[in-house]
Amino acid sequence: MDEGLPDGFAEYVGARGAALQRFAHLVTGGAADSADLVQDALERAYPRWRGLVRRGTHDAYVRRSIVNGSVSRWRKQRRLVSVGDIEPYDAAVAAAPAVLDAAEAWQLCGELPPAQRAAVILRFHEDLSFAEIARILDCAEATARSHVHRALATLRTRLAVGDDDD
């Protein structure tokens, strides 16, 4: 065990680091931003680690910190980053039909407002319940459901428009 680290912190980072990185990448749409957000979230969790683990909220706290950091950066940038600048989720994969569908889905998710994008990622990528999403996004469960519902309605509309273009 590393000297000076709270019990279980290094193990948590080792076990969950890659998953947190993927989560942050999906929330932000950029690999560079996601690495910074994970680092910032872990820095904020570090001094509180023992209490977070005792309450069983350490994972939710870190993910909430990532979402908050993403929203804060988005607000600071005032939407200066165009949707076209979002990095593809995995550019190294060959362009198979399933990959093209995934790339299109990722692009459409990247166009959603940050809270809706985070809710959809938490629901379908992280497979969390609406109650867990609400806790992470610090909102009512009905609001979490609304974020997911509105995001899916927007995605369906955009997919229908895309089908008409063919």
C-alpha cells in the first residue's frame, strides 16, 4: 500500500480508472478533456475518501464530479466547441456497419445538451437506474427520467430526419 494514501484509494483508482476514463470520454466527447476531468474528480475525492467509502458514495461522488466538471467547462466555453470537433469514440476500429451505426449514435449523442448526454450515458452505457442517475446528477428522479426521455426523443427525431436524407 502507498504511504499516505487513504485505505482503498489506490485500489479504487486501479480498478475503476479505465471505466471512469471511458465514462468521462462519453460525457465530454474528447479524450484530452476526459483525462483532466477524471484527474480533477479524483483530486476532489482524495481528501474525503474515508468518509465517502464509509457512506458507500465514493463511486457516485467521483462520477458526479466528472459530470459537474464537464458542465462547468461547457459553460465556460459557452458552446464555442462545434459539434464537428468532437473526437470519434474509437477511430481505430474498421468501418463495419455496426461501427458506422455506433459512430452515428456517438455523433448524435454529442449534440445533446450536457445534462441529457450525461443521463443517457449513465442509463445506457453505465446501466444505472433512474434513482442512481438522479443521485449522480443531483436532481430529482423525475428530472433524470425527463433528461433521458427528452434525449431519446431528440435522437429519434434526428434519426428520422437522417433516414429521409437517404
